[in-house]
Amino acid sequence: MTPSATSHHSTGIDDAPVRPFHYRMCAFVGGGQFIDGYILGVIAIGLVLIPPSFGLTPVWKGLIGASALVGLFIGATVFGWVTDLIGRKRLYTIDLTVFLAGSIAQFFVESPWQLFAIRVVIGIAIGADYAVGPAYLSEFVPRKIRGRFLGSLVGMWTIGYVASLAAGVRGGRWGVE
């Protein structure tokens, strides 16, 4: 075969024109990364602001501080595979719902073990987001902007992390406990 017969000419998504949809998609996935950073960072200040009456021992502080990371490991390991079974869009929607429900549930915990359990579940959602979000974005974004969009996700995570610390410090100044 001649080289021209074996060369591959890309069509479809790789060479598609950049549309507003692509920017919305990046913002949506970037929002998930922002939330990931926020959730992982906010516990650092949260553990300081939790009143002594909650019953946090040093062991519980360590477990709760690490709980989202334990969940993240589980979620990232399992949900890449689950995504192939049920689809990225469906899993991403479920994932964001778990983020929301878990974040709200933290307001109603009455004991350290409840906070630990909820933060493990939130961590699983973060791990799923790491497995699904960037892959989902890369499937829809044209090649010429794919690297920039995927690279921006790290920036969004960092902004979320810094925002959580800023919110925590501000909450501490207001005497929020």
C-alpha cells in the first residue's frame, strides 16, 4: 500500500470547529474540579472550627481528615470501570448528585463516625469525578483546544482548594462554629 492509502485523515470531533458548547462543557467539568478542590480543602479549617462538644479525639480528627482521600482512592479505582458499563453522562449526573447530597448531609451529623462516613462517600464521588470528568471532556473537545481545556482543570481544582481555605478563615473570623 502507498503511504497515502494508509494515512488517516481525522474527521469529526478532533477537527470540529470550536463552539460555545465546548466552553460550557469545560466550565461544567471545571466546576466539578473546583468542587473537588473545595471539598478536600475545607476539612482543614472545618476540623479546627468544630466545637469540643462534638467529641473529636485526635484519632477521629485523623480519620475524618483522611476520609475523603480513602473514598477518593475507592472511587477512582472503581468508577472508571463502572463508567464503561453505564455511560459517562449518567455517571457524571449521579456523581454530582452525590456531591450535593453529601455536602448537605454534613450539616446534620451528630457524631464523628457520621461525618467520617459521609466524607468517605463524598471522597468516592471525587474519585469518580477524577475518572469521569476529564475523559468526558476529552471526548467532546476538538484536538486544537483539548490540551488547554484539560490543563485548565488543574487550575480549577486549585482555585476550589484556595477558596475553601479562604471561606474557612472567613468563617473562623465570624465565630462560625
